[in-house]
Amino acid sequence: MADLTRQSERLLQDGRRLRDDNRAGGRHRAVRGGPSIGRGSAELKLKAWRRKLVAMTIAVFVILAGAMVAGLILNGIGFVGIMAVALAIVVALFVLGKFPQVKVPQRAELARTADARQLVARTELWLEHQRPALPAPAVTLVDQIGVQLDALGLQLEHVDPAHPAAAETRKLVGEHLPDMVETYRKIPASLRREERVGATPEAQLVDGLGRISEEIDRVTRQLADGALDDLAIRSRFLEYRYGAGDMSGDDTGPGVPLGDTASTGVPLGAPAIGTRSEKH
């Protein structure tokens, strides 16, 4: 009887989760055909569409050129020929627009990607295709990670691939993150909400993705520290070099002389001031 009660409670909980999920649009409907989670994956898909557009243009040109040659040889292709050309163009555009699909990298390919910047973009594309199998809280985290990977990719543009931070990024993005998602997907759907070792697999996935998100943010900040320090140093230099008074045009304000003022009292780097005094 107690087992029956627990099963009933679990079914009720599953029903409530499904109801809330459907009210939010459904996890599958929310992600299928949705926008890219990051700039890297969007650029990969855009490149694929550009290749398709080039292939479509070439196909239409070849069909029209073939029709013109046939018309010259046969002294016209007639109504049937025109309809055949139109049908050939439609079929070519449909087939080339449908195939080939955007190539989604395999799990093993991510770990073999040496370029950290390319790895970020390919991981974004791989994550997009995992979203339908993830619970709603994990989908939200995946979208957040996509934005973080964009910021990380920008920092990696100025980092030597041999830098330790690049190696850490490859391990984090190319191994730990896909491993977490792949391990969850191997669990049967009927067991993903059963509590085990103090938490359900869904909760463990969400907790793991949260930790990975924090680590990506930490690595990004670590890589950005150099640029932030350079900006602070340049800002302090400009403040010391020119001062507030010089920036506003006040010659009596604080500033650093541009040259030797011992003999003339006029900075050597300011000939315009000396010219005005000679005219007077």
C-alpha cells in the first residue's frame, strides 16, 4: 500500500511538471528551430547557408545555360521545354536547400579539436542539438553557457594556443561539458527523476552545468584581466600625462611639460604658444 502511495505521488509530480512544461511552450517546441545559443554556432550555420546559396546559384545557371543551348540546337524548346526547365529549377532549389544539412560535430570530434576558438563554436552547435533531450532548467543553463562561450571566444582570439588557459579551455569545453550532457542522456528517461544518492539525475545535471557555467566565467575573467589592467594603466597615464586642466584647454591647470623649460620657460613641445607670444 505504501508503494502504491509513493507511485501515485510520483505520477502526480510528473503530471505537474509536464503541465508546467507545456504551459511554458514545451521543452521540445521551445528549442526546435529556435535561435542559436551563441555567435559561434550562428556563424557556422551562416557559412553552411552561404555554401548552399552558391550551390543553388550554380545549379540555376547550369539549368538555364543548358536550356539555352538546347533551344539553339533544336530551334526552340517549346512550352513543354519551358515547363521542364522551371520544374528542374524548383527541384534543384528544393534539394540543395534541404541537403546537405548543417554538419553537427560528433562528441569525439570535440575532444580532438585543437583550436580553442573553433572548439567554442563547435561546442555551441553541438549543445544546440542536445537541448531537446534536456530538462527545462538545463536548457536555460545551456542558453546561458552559449552566451558565456561567445565572451570566452572573444578572449581566446588574443591568446596563444599554447597558453595554459587555452589548454584549460579545451579540457573544460571539449571534455567536461559534453561528458556531463552525454552521461545524462545515457540514463533512461524513466529513471531521470528518481532520487539517487540524495538527488535526481536531472538535479545533478543542472548542478553540474551550473558549476561549468561558473568555471567558464572564471576562465573568461582570468583571460580578460590582462586587458583590464592595460586599460587601467593607460587611463592613469593619460590622467597624469595631460591632467584635467590640459584636457579642458586651461594652460594653468595641472599637466606634465612636453619638453625642457629651464631656458625659456616654454615647453619645447608647444611651438604654437611661442608663436602667439612673438606676434605680441
